[in-house]
Amino acid sequence: MFGLLFFILFNPGVSEFICTSSDLEMSYTFCDSTAHAFMFNLTPCSTMSVSVWKAALTWIPRSDIHFLKIVFNVWYDGAKALIWKELLCSGADDEYSVCGTLKGETLVSAFDIKGSRIKFPKGNYNVIVQGFSDDSENNMVMCLNFTMIVKQDAF
């Protein structure tokens, strides 16, 4: 089953649908009150026996992306389950396509998310993804709140 593709000027506070299937529902909202030009697509829309998800991102950032630290905060059924931080862009020898994107420039990127090592128990997940333009995590350039409802156990 294929996910839906969105490219919109997002209305703050409104949940945007990513996909639904017999075992998964996904949507997101932005954490701030500013409109964004943003699209995210994920296929297949499933957690069952998926070894690789195909993700596509289109985004027009509101600031230059020379430094980018991503912070993931994951909650499972209301309890904090994981905090993960990743430095994507440092300004030197950056390997990701997002690095060097200028304010107002359209970023288009496709990437794989390895799923075989992740087994999601049935339940409700909230994933806050924050992007910062500094190492001190003071200057946020993007914040997304993903909601993922896993309808059946993958094991």
C-alpha cells in the first residue's frame, strides 16, 4: 500500500495525514505557529516485516542550513522511550544533501530508513523531531510532532 504525498503550505495546529494501512496510521503537526512549505512521504505504510522504508522529503527552509543537529524524542503510550541526537551538518565535509541548503531554496531528498532492526509493539507513539542550527539547541529551524499508531504487534 502506498503512502500519500503532500506538498503544502501547512496551517499550524492542523494534523497532516501521511498514511494508513491495516497495521499503521501516521500523521504529523508542526510544533510552532508558523506556516511551512513541507512534504514527507513514507512507503510502504506498514510495520510488518519491513526491512527498508522509502522516505521522501521536500522542504523550503526559513534559514540557511550550514549546521544542523536533529533531536528525536520518542514516547510510547505516554511514557518517554528514547532520546536520540544526530549531527547531520557541521559545515565541513558534510555528506547529507540537506547541508548547504539556503533559505528559500527547495530541498528535495529521498532516503532509506532501515526497519528490520526495529520491532514496534502495538500502541501509540509520539515522535518529536527538532532541527537546530546550533549545537546548544537554542535556534530551532524545524519541529515536527509525528503520531504513529501501530495497530498490531510485529512479532
